[in-house]
Amino acid sequence: MPVVLLRQLPQLQKVRLELKVKKFTCDPPSTATRELMEGVLYISETQLVFFSATGNNGFSVDYQSIVIHAVSRGDENDNKESAHFYCQLDGPFPGTHTQPSKDGGSNGISDGNDEDEDEDEQFTELRFYPQNTQLLDEAFKTMSDCAALNPDECNSDSCSDGSGFYEGHYKDGIPDEQNTAEGLDGDSAIQHISDFDPSNFITSPEQLDQLTVEGRSVLAHLESVIRTANMEIPDPHFDDVSDNAGSIEDNAKKL
């Protein structure tokens, strides 16, 4: 999760919206944002930046790291003073406190070297309380537009590192090595699509004499299956015709 802590405001380009923030919170708490209470939220086309000119500190976040952004309307009882702009990040914020370990101890402040599985279970919630709540909807739309300009490329299969996938050919979902171990011929049991030659296909009845012995056996089996299926499935329409024909003959004899 690329979050960059800032000690000075970088030169920003293509800023779509500046939102003055009277209060900022980070959950879980972070030592990096302990003194970061108010500032300006810059929504640019490339990243989200929050910076406080008072404390000369802040941070920037890539849009790919923001999994959710939303608007909280606040409480009617406090005149919507609690209305805020919400962002959820896909990992722990730098300097966040970790949860106590399973053995009852505590790891204290994260040093960034936690196990990958621990990081996967963590996320960060950022809340920006603006001075002007009327700008919340505009902030949401602006960020949606900017996020669309920065899609997460690793959502596609092309970013997969290949773990959990077998590179090669499969037969019935079984890797070639297992096919060979079970008595199959491995690669020889599977023909590549690119290996097919159109001239090897039978496309007309006149070419049936070109079938091999094995091909003739397969064809005979298929014909017997089809013939049996047709014999076992009665057609009510033909039954009606047969009955009607019998009735006509009987009527003719009577005449």
C-alpha cells in the first residue's frame, strides 16, 4: 500500500478539488498522524494528498490503495457536523499500532516488517471532516472520476505471480505429471489446438472410406447410440398419425 508521509507539500499537478478539513481521524491510530488534525485535502488526477500547513506534515495515497470512498451525511442532532468524507485503504497506515499477538503479548507499533498474512487482514479508515459540508458530494464525484483514471492493473489475471497455477497442459483438471503417473500418456494424450489439420476432418459421407479402423469403430458406436436413443423415445405425434390412419382404414372397410 503506497502511502507516502510528507514533511512539505509537494508540487501538485492537475488538482481537481481542494477540500478544507477541520478535523481528521485515522483508525487504527497512527503515530504518523497523531498531530495531524486539520489541513487541506487535495484531490488530483494522480493521487490523494492531505497536508497541514500548520504542522508541516501530511501524506499522499495512490488511488489504487483506496478500496472504498464514501460520504457520511452525519447526524441530524448535531446539524450534520459529523458529516465527513470516508476512505478505506487496503492495508495498515505507517506507524499504526498492531493488535496483541496470539500468545498474549503485544507487538507495539508496527515497524513495517509484519508477516504478509497479518497485513492482509488489516485495513485503514480515514475520515475527513470538511469545513463546508456542502462540498462533500462534489468531493465524492471528483474522486470517483480521478480514481477511474488510475485503474488497479493487478485486478486482472495478468498481474498474477503464477502461484497456485500449473503452467502446462491439463487433462480433466489433472497436471501432465499426474496423468503420466496414473498411466496416461501425458502430453501425447492431449493434442494442442494448433496441431489440428483441417484435412484430417471428415466433412462429407464420401470421405467415410478414409476412416481408420479406430475411427470406424467410434462411428459405429455413435450410430448405435443414436439409433437406440431414437428407438427408446416414442414420438407422440407419430402415435397420433398411426392411430388416425388406423381409424381411416377401419372407416373405409365399413364403407
